[in-house]
Amino acid sequence: MIIASLWTDVTKLIFRRPRQTADSGSYVKSHESLLGDVQAKLFDWRSSLPPHLQYSRQRLVEATQHGYAGSLIAMHALYHISQLKAARNAHHELLSPHTTVRQIRIAHTNATQLLEMVCDVRSISPHGSGKAQDPVNLLSPFFAYGITAAIDTLSAGGLREDFGRTMVLVSDSIAALHDLAQFCASAKAQAKQTSKRMALMEARAAESFEVTPVVAAPRATNGGEAMNCWRINEPMEQVFTLQQDVTYGTSSAIYFKALREGR
């Protein structure tokens, strides 16, 4: 499958490190060239899909009725995870502010679209009917990994006007992780981890918006200077340093600039 091979290209890109002797200009030029190539291939792949494999909620309904929902979900989940990771993990201190803003926006957009698909899957799939009947169960543990990565990306911070919708997506996606935990051991731990994260998001937003927290949560990290936005500075994923994470490692000014331009 072409999309699977592109995921391999993404993993090579995000684990690529600049040589200590390399100047920033050479890294920027090389990284932006590789990133542009990967993103163009991902876009071309999605654009080339036949109409019945282009994602929409209605096409998911049709795919479920005709028995290929698992394939439809898998390919589009892989697409969004690939776009998210390619955009998010880079040595942003060596990138231009324009490039960093663009990559934050791409990561945030694909995280949102992945969780929107998760919500569609949960609203359509016959939960509790057994592993063979529910297409979401066919995708664990990779689907669980993607859900967790998307929640991690969105939980870096957000705008007040988007908070309600974000929390609906996160809540439904955590419920999907609990569903997957019946068939995937890692999903159980991820459901617990993301539930704690959701509580932290609520606490940070409550603190920033000056309202009472919905639930008790650990003390949030600093950030979110403005009343109309909230910020968490520590990612759940610990594979990359903050210097390799455009979502968490950049300043709040650059991060919120990206979100506002993406609206």
C-alpha cells in the first residue's frame, strides 16, 4: 500500500538529526525539501483515491454497509498520522518562523481531522458487537497510537472559541481508546494517560478563562498568557525533545499565531 510506504518516509524524516558541523541554512534547506516532498506525495495519494475511498461520514456509512470500513479508516488514519508527525517533529530553532507556523497548523489540522473521524467511527460502529463486526477494533494498536498522538497534539493549547469542540473530540476519542482496550493492551494505558490529560486541559482552560475547573486535575504548567487561550508546555510523548517539537517547543506567540491563521 502506497500510504504505508509514505509512513516509512515520515519516520525517516522525523528521526533525522542535523549534523553537529552543519550550519542552520543547510539543515533548513534540506529539511524543507524533504518535508515538501513527503507532504506532496501524501497529498497526491489522497487526491488520487477513487470517489468511494475519499473520506466523509457518509462514505464511512457506505463502507460499513459493504464491509470495507476497516480499510477506509486505516488508510485515512495513516494519512493523518503521517501528516501530523511529519509536520510536528523538526528542529524548529533552525527553521524560519513562517515554516514553523505552517507546520504547527498542519499538525493541529490533521490531529483535529483524525479525531473527527474517530467520532464518526464511534457514532456508526456497532459497539460491543464483537471484534469481527466493529471495524475500529481491526486497527489496534496503531489506531490507538494515532488517537493518542492527536490528543497530545491538540492538548498543547488552544483558543477559547475552539475549546468546547476540542473537548468533545478528546472525550469521544478517549471513549474509543476504552473500546480498543478490550482488544489491545496498550490502549488501556493510553486511555488512562489521555484521561489525565483531558483533566489537565480542563484545569488549564479554567485557570486561563478564570472559571471553576470542571474536574480536579494536576497543577498545569505555565503558559497561556492571554485570557482567550490556554497552553500546556509538556507533551505526553517523550520520544522527542522540545527542540524537536514545533507544537510544544515553540513560543506561545508563534503557536497561537499558527492556530489563529488556521481558523
